[in-house]
Amino acid sequence: QVQLVESGGGLVQAGGSLRLTCAASGRTIRNTDMGWYRQAPGKEREFVARIPWYGATTRYADSVKGRFTISRDNPKNTVYLQMNSLKPEDTAIYYCAAFTAPSAWGQGTQVTVSS
């Protein structure tokens, strides 16, 4: 089973940027689709972005299109989420996910965007 650890969250002003990192261990993720989800206080966890194992045809939630970019570095067993033009409504805990069977999740990293 793959283990995932997210990092890079923090407090940022609206309009700022953050880059989240998801470090995988336990097995390679080079053949695994990966994704990011988020959960805001009082809300359900929602999809943010997904990248296939071959790195093309990324998908994004409409709310983050044009602002967020998901990428991966297979030799480093790592996935990234570059977040630009952050808005207060992006405030949430961000989770990395591996679309394995069963799926694997990290513990999350807090992103707080102040207005």
C-alpha cells in the first residue's frame, strides 16, 4: 500500500500562491493516477484535480480551472499542486489521493486564504 504525505500548506493572502507537495512512499506511483481533493469546514470533501499516470489529460474542478496546476515527477514519486490567484473560498484541508485499489489518502495539509 502506498503512503502519502502532503506538505506546503499555510496562510496566504488573497491573490497569493502556494505549491502543495505530495510525497509517496511504500511503492512507486508511476503507473497510478493521482489527484487532489479538499474539504472546507462544514462541507463535504470535493474533487480539485487529477493527473493520469502518463501525465497528460489533466482534469480540474471548474472552481480552480486556470488557477491551479497539477503535475507529477515520477522519478521522485511526487505530485504537486501549484495554486495561483488564491481566493478565500479556497480555504480548506487539501488531500492527496492515489487511485489505487483501494484508494490511498494522505493526512491533509491546511490552506488558509485571508481576504
